[in-house]
Amino acid sequence: MNDRLVSTSKFMSLILRHKPETIGLTLDPHGWADIDELLRLSRARGKLLDREVIEQVVADNDKQRFIISEDGNRIRANQGHSIEVDLALTPREPPPVLFHGTATRFLDSIREQGLLHGNRQHVHLSLEQTTAVKVGQRHGKPVILEVAARHMHEQGHLFFLSENGVWLTAHVPVLFIRFPGA
């Protein structure tokens, strides 16, 4: 992605996942925003967006963070919200193992409390280790944790699969985490 698309993607993440009030945007209960309103409010605050750039960000984002509604009028983030939204996800049975990328500096806390969702609605897990490595690198020296997802599910924990393939759950207790070298 070029610099303009990266900048736009970061702006859209801020607005659609964390702080829609920054530009005065209102999301519906499911996190959807009217694209025309997003464009109008962004321009009024000096962020020059157009529909073509938004569509390109949605199409080209390697993490598929955003989705445009079937009618082409609304947009939302697929997951990662720090604000309360109902993504209307249906519980799913996860694969036996999922992965979580983090940084080594967080391991002591994780060993004590498990994986917490922090300021987001869910803990994010990936099907592939390579994805988890990319996530962990954003926070420092990466470390990959294996989560016994199927076992967790069998013990009553709910899992959801977002539109972009990220597995979500409320909390991963230490009991279900395999740490490197363990």
C-alpha cells in the first residue's frame, strides 16, 4: 500500500474501531457507518477522503480490517473495536489450536492472568503462526503462544470468527496456553 492508503487505513481504524466522535461520526449498534457521512465529516475536519480511496483501502488491506455493506452505502471494521459494538457474530467451534502473537515483555502478565482483551472487546487469535508473528512484531520482540482452542470450547468458552478470519474470544485462561519452551 502506498503512503496515502496507509494513512487512510490508520485514520479509518481510529474512526471505525476506536473514536468515531473524533469527527462527530455515529456508528450504529453493529458498528456500521454511512460512507457519505464518513466522507462529509472527514472533509469537514480536513481529512480529504473519497469513495475510491476508501474502496481501495478495503480491497488492499492485507488484514482485511474493513468491510463495505452489500448495498455499498455503509462501512465498518471487522473486529478490533475498543468501543462497544455488536458485530452479530455467531459462536463457532474453533480448530484444535489457534495462535496469539505478543511481545516477550508481556509474558509475565500472561502467565499470571492469561490473555485478556484489554481495551478491545475480544482477544484476537489466528489460524496461522505467520500471522501471529506479524502481530507480535508490532509490540516488540515477538513470541507466539499456542492456544488449545478446541479444549477451551469444550469447556464452555465461546469463539467467534470475524469476517476477515480472525478468531475472537473473551479471555484465554492460562490453563489453555502453551508457552514457548514449555
